[in-house]
Amino acid sequence: MLNISRKVTCPECSGSNFWKGDPKPTDDLHCRYCSAFIAKYDDYISNLVRDEAARMLAQFVESDSEQDLATLKYALSHPEHRRASV
């Protein structure tokens, strides 16, 4: 379910960085190539969970608008197939 990769790309130089061992929530990650600050571990985990939750919700919420439009066009062009309101 949750893709817990410890690979983190530096926003400055795009270098690959990794959390080592079992980091504390307050531990900072700095790029091993350019020394730029990347993130605190707590923020990293929060963003990872938020992104994964958004991805999973999008799977269930996304609709096929072309299919929806085709269904609507069909219903409007065939009045005999419409349901009567009660």
C-alpha cells in the first residue's frame, strides 16, 4: 500500500539522498552532493502519507468524462430510455 522508499531527490541538484538508520522525527536531511537542506523526517513522512492518501482517493473519485458524456448524449437522444420522475 504505502511505498516507503527512503530515496529523496534534492530539489536543488536532483541528487539521490537517503535517510540512514531509524531517523528521529526532528532529524534533518541534507543533500550529500550540494549540502542543501531537503526536509525534516517528520515532514517527509507527513508528505509521503498525504500524497499516498491523495493518490488512493483519486483512484476512486476519477471518472471517465468521455464515457459520462456519451451516456448523457445517448439518454438525451433517446427519450424513451429516460426514467420518469416520481
